[in-house]
Amino acid sequence: MRIALDAMGGDYAPANTVAGAVMALREYPKITKIFLTGDEQAVRAELAKHGCTDPRVEIVHTTQVVEMSDAAVEAVRKKKDSSVSRAVDLVKKGEADAIVSAGHTGAAVAATTIKLRTLEGIERPGIASYLPTEKNVCVLIDAGANIDAKPLHLLQYAIMGSVLSSQVLGYKNPEIGLMSIGGEDVKGSEFTKEVFKLLKGSSLNFRGNIEGHDLFEHPVEVVLCDGFTGNVVLKTAEATASAVFRWLKRELKSTPLRIMGAWIARNAFRAIRRKTNYENYGGSPLLGVDGICIIAHGSSSPLAIKNAVRVAVEFIEQQVNPKIVEAVRAYNQQNPSARPAESVADAA
């Protein structure tokens, strides 16, 4: 397995990205090569800090970095020697099996979509993020790749999310929920009502509309929404979890008695922290592109980078993309009137 890691992507790159790559090499012997794309001098300096001389590491020197202020498509077109673009090029050439990036999300989405194109039958890619609940780990798609989605895009997200949930997370018949403002069929915008009709007419395990509180009170395995809504939901959930832990920590330290109680319950608090810590989930797969792209959090720690590489390894092992193509073909055969996908690369 060959992984192309955008070494300059992220708030703490290349320190955290290189450290995460070193951790991944030590933990996953199935990895035969990790390409580190970025400034060679900076990357070598970080490797030296960890005493890493692993022959599986190959540095691909780049002269440009996509900044967070850069427009996504323009960055791909004008910064052809950026670390994220060169990482995608390695996948396009067949030299790497997957790309992992904690950098500019829009640039990663644009580069993979334009250069690798989409899978057969898929119009637009979607970011699938893992969201832990009390009963399961659900897949939320789209978490920010496509903010101007069409109803057919969400139907395709449902198919892809179901494949991910079943093949990687192990849920036999993933239940799907459409994010809306009410559980009744008549609730929601014209957009969600149209998506509801498409899902209702499919053979997917569609529960119906769900509301925000259902994410944790009555969870499904796959949550559908457009990229704008999904990104807001995900970041709100992340911020709420962080805030609750800060409040809890402050209150538990307020009196000697509470400190003693916190010490007694420390293992329970640690277990909850592990379950809600994004670092343990690594990265979010960009589903629908003709390649494997894992998008990690911008502030990823070395542990998060290591786990993002693990997610890429899982995708390669589970052959997720071929199974998505198979599932989309099956749907199109059952629904011959479905509109064929347009070329995203040509549209861009």
C-alpha cells in the first residue's frame, strides 16, 4: 500500500504530518511506501527529529503551498507544484494508492475531482465524516464538499454512505436519515422534499426525515445533507463536545470533594473522551472520486494524521470504490430513467 501524504498541509505542518507518518510506518507494516510531498529541507529536518531512516519514506520536493486564503480551484490551476497537487498527481500516475491531506479542504476536493475525476455514475463527490453517538458511529455526508447540491447528488451520497457504513464500519443494513426541520414527510424545503421522494422510491433502508436531536437521541447509520448544512452540523457538534469537556473540567476542579470524585471516575471520563476525540477517527473520506482521498482536520495532531493514514489503508483493503461503482450500477439498472452523470472535470 502506497500513501501520498501532503506534508505541508495543516496548521502544524510539517511537524505533525511527518510525526504522524512516522507513527503510521511503525504501526502499519502493510504500508510499502509513504510519499511526503513538500519542502524537502523542512521534511528532512522533521524526519531527523524522530530518527526516522525508514526506506519506505520518499520525499517529493515541492515549491508551493496552498494557503487557507487561496481560492480552491484557482490554487489547483496556478499552484501546480503545491504539496497537495503533487500528492494527487502521484495517485493519478498510479504511483500511490491514496492521498491524505490536512490542508486546504477545498483545494484537496478540487484537485482530486479535477485530476482524478469522479467514479462511474457519480456526479459530485461528498465528504463523509464519522460522528460518534451513544449507540453507533454514523456517517454524515456531505460535510462540506458540495454546498450547492442537487437532489440526485444526495441520492448518490446515500448509496455511497451505505457502502461505507457496511464495508468499513460493519453495519449490515445501514439506516439512512435525511436531515430536515421535521420528521413528517411534508416538512422541509422543496429541495429536501425532492430528495425525500427519490430516497423513498429507492431500495435503500430509508427511515425518513430526521432532526438535529435525532443525531444522538435516535441515531441512524447514514445522515444525509448538503455540504453547507453538513459542515455546520459537524463543526457545531465538535465545538459542543469540546465546550462540555472544558466546563466539566473546570467544575470538577472547583472543590477538593469534586477533585476526589473526578479521580474515582477518571476511567469513565477517559472512555468518553476517547469516543468523542476526532483524533481517533483520523480523517474524512472524500467519496465519489476515482481514487482515495482522506481529508484530515486542519489542526490534526500526529495521532490524528496516523489515524488518517489508517483510514486510507482501510479503504484500500476493503475495496470501497469498486463496491460504490457496483452499488450505483445496480441502482441505475433498477431505475433506467435516472439522469446520467455529467463530467465534473469538464464542468470545472
